[in-house]
Amino acid sequence: MSVSELNTVDMAEVLTYAYDLGDMINASVEVADYLYWKQAVENNPDIQGLVRELQGKKELFEETERFGHLHPNYHEAKEQVAEVEARLEAIEEVTRFKLAERSLDELLHQMSEKIAFSVSESIKVPSNDPLPKKGCGSGGGCQCG
């Protein structure tokens, strides 16, 4: 058996394990919770109305943002976006959806770290966290700090 044939067999096995892992993740409580609250948000007409309103307010704000603080309606447009966002955040389904989304993202990030670090501790693992907790923002692989 040639080296390329060995690599092909190994890659097929790795892919099989990856699909199995994907199936296990899809069967997890985190995914079920995420899908439940996502559907609750999508099926709530009040939330969808606020989402459309928010999109409109964001478009208006983007128009003023091109000119920055010098635009006469900049601060008003920014406040309108914040007000609609606050109304959305006050709805239980939205809050729970965001928590479920964060929990699922954390699970996926932990899985990515485990896989990457099993290969090498220096591999960078990206995160959606805007405030990285380890290293230089590379997912904890660097030794600085």
C-alpha cells in the first residue's frame, strides 16, 4: 500500500469521525435549545416587526454615519437604533435565543480548541468573542502575556 493510499484511508476515517461528531453536536441540548428559541423568535410577529423596524433605523443611521458626528441627525438616529434594540432585548424569546446562541457558540469553540490543540498547542483557534480571554486573541495558542 502506498503512502497516498494510507493518507486516503486515514482521511476517510477522519471524515467519518467528523460526520459522527457533527451528528452528536446536532443531537446536543445546546443545538435543541438554540433551534427552539430561534423558531420562537421567527414565529413571533411582534419580534419580527421590531426586527424590521430595527433594520430601517439602522439604514437611517448608516446614512448619517457617513458624515459622523457632524450630521445633524447622527445622535438622534443612533438613539433610535438603541431604543429599538432595547425593546427587542426586553422580550424573553430574544433574550433566551441570544443565550442559547452564545452557549452553542461556546460549545463549538471548545470543540474547535480540543481538535486543534490535539494537533498542536500553537494552532490558532478563532473565536466570536470580541474580548479574548487568553493570549493575544489567537485562541490561547500563544505563550505571551
